[in-house]
Amino acid sequence: MKKILISAAVGILLSGVSLFGAENKSVEKVYQKECGSCHMAYQPQFLPQRSWNKMMKNLDNHFEVDASLDANDNKMILAYLTSNAGDVKASNKHFSKMSNSIASSETPLRISQTPYFLKEHRGIPKRLIEQKEVKSLANCSACHTSATQGNYSERAIKIPNYGRWED
Amino acid sequence: MKKVLTVLALGATLGFGAPIDGYMQSLANEAKKADSSFKGFDAARGKQIFTSEHIGKKGQNISCASCHTNDLKQSGKNTFTAKVIDPLSPKVNKERLVDAKNVEKWLKRNFNDVYKREGTAVEKGDVLTYIKNY
């Protein structure tokens, strides 16, 4: 009987770990893993809630790439994105300017096509964007050395094969 | 006793990072069911699937190797985003081929990206065999 109880306890423990493990890990970690495998895990504050809702509905065709997730992970990540979206939470001046630049009638999916973003990047020569170290304006951390920490200040900019950027 | 086994089985089924062998066995069963002459997975066929180019989902000519490179023991780079991809070979990267759910997710995505369709059981098993033995 004792043996049975121990086995049962181990079984319950194992299933418990896997059932609740995902919740113990912070949701941000899941977001980092699932979305950050292919591109920088952009801060949710870059886009309003309505954009994230639209984005997460269409992951099978995510900018012409299949980024589909299983239903649970999708739900968990969407909750994280919407509760930290730019229209509910803007922790620094860049994020609030970005959020304020988006018309309420718009539901942008590309951060790089929002008005504030375009304005901030308009002076950068095409060759610096298209070079292999950068590829596109979606690759924040290629030039913003502290992008993953949410720091987009001018001081933290270093463009490959160019150097510091000053307006 | 039966109850204990059930509980244990439940623990194993739900387990995160379930070993890949079970998944490959289920692919083999599926392959056998679809074609009774199925003899087993083949790394050489897997290599062909991995390295051959196709017009992918983005309308460009790509292969798996476009991002993962032809040397699975080296890091690759996402050809669209420039994000570094850790090596696929489990011989140099202990995190590869350990979580069936993760493996299934990437096979679905990447077959769609390169072949514009999901892989068959044989194709998926062949590619996994190629990666596993690289």
C-alpha cells in the first residue's frame, strides 16, 4: 500500500508539474520563447490592444510566415500582450509617443509602419537598413543596443558599419 | 494497481519535454498505416527534404538550410529577420529534439514556410532522422 501511495504521489506530482509549470514560469518567458525565436520579442507597448488581438488571430500567416501556436499558448501570450499594450500602459516617452501617433481608426500590425516610428527612422539611408547585419527596420536590436531591455534612447544606438547616430 | 498505472501514465503523457522517441514511433505507425510497404525512416531522404529549394510561403526560393545552413552543428540565421538560430544537431545542442510538442510545432511551421504544406508522417520522420543522426 505504501508503495502504491508513493507511486501515486509521484504520478500526481509529475502531472502537476506539467500542468502548472507553464503558469509558474512567467508568461513573459513564454512570450520570449515563442515569439523571440524568430525576431526580437517586441515590447507589447509598441502596439494597442486591438493590434495584438488581430495579430494573434492570424499566426498561420504571420507576415507570410507560419508562426502558429497551440490554443493555450496563444491565449496566454495574447493576455500578456493586451494587458501590457501601448494604449493601456506606456512606461516611457517613446512608447507614449508611439501610442499617441496611432489613429484610433487604425489597427496597425507592423510596428515599423506606425507614424512615430516612421518619423524617427526617416533619415536613415536604405543601405544601412538593408545591409545583412540589419535586414529590415523590424530588427530593432541590430542598432538599438539595449532594445531588449526596452531602452530606445539615442545614446544606445550603434548602427553596424556606421556607428553612433545623431539627429 | 491499475489506478496507480493510470496516474503514472497520466503523469508521463502530460509531461513537458516528452522524449522524441514516442513521437517518432507515432509517425512510424502513421506511415505504416498509410503505406504497408513502409520500411522505416531514412536520413538520406531527410537530407534531400532539408536541403532542396522550393518556392516558399513568402514567394521566394528557400530551403530549410536557408536559415539553418547546411551544417547542422553550426548556428544558423533567419534569412528574413537575421535572428541567430542555435544549431539543430542534438549532438552539439542538448535542447534539440527533447520536447515533442516543440518539435511538432516547428515541423508544421517550417514545412509550411518552405513547402507551403504540412509534411507527411514519412517526411517528418525522415527529417528528424537526418537531424538526429547528423
